[in-house]
Amino acid sequence: MLKKYKYTILWALWVIAVAVLCLLPTSDIQKAPRIPIPHFDKVVHCAFYLGYTVLFILMCRLEIAKKTTEKKIYLWAFITSISLGISIEALQALLTTTRSADMMDVLANTFGTIIAIGFMKKCKAFFRETN
């Protein structure tokens, strides 16, 4: 039974992890080892939303593919990803004292989403589920 929902479970865990990591106080993040790459946080944002989008598309292909078109799955992946990114930025501004909303983060999130959609379109056959 869990096998049928593996992408849903992975996607939900990914969303929780992204939300927690993005809302952690910066004092907790500063304890982590530093990577000396300029704007590395934007690379991380891009990767977070690339992962979100890939898992969302895989989840939808497996669970609702017979009820909708591939084009709608990509559209919903884009809409939900961008909505999550904007929501988390708003929460950073409203609920934390050590974080602030950053439109460049939203742009990096969007870039990760676009890369993921392009990748999933290009490699669709590789990710085909067999039931």
C-alpha cells in the first residue's frame, strides 16, 4: 500500500523539510559549515524547488494521471511551487525576527521549478511508473 503513495510521502516530507529549513532562525543555520560560494543560498533555494517540483510531478503522474493531462500537471506543479515559495517568504517576514522576505529567493525558487519542469518533460520516459 505504501508503494502506491511513495511519491506523495516523499513530496510531503520534502515540503516539511523545506518549510522548516526556511523558517529556522539564522542563528541555527550559522552553526552549519559554510560553503564559500557567493550567493550559495540561491543555489539551495533552486535545489529545494527543483526537488519539490520533480516529486510533485511524479506524485501526480502516478496518482491522477488518468484524470488529467500532462500539461495540467506541469501547470499545477508550477502554481503550487511558486505559491509555496511566496508563502514561505511571507512567513519569514511575518513570523521570524531573524529572517526577511527576499524576492531573489522567489526568483531562485522559480528558476528551480522551471528547470524541473523542463527536465521532467525531457526525461518523461525515464520516470514512467509500471504498476
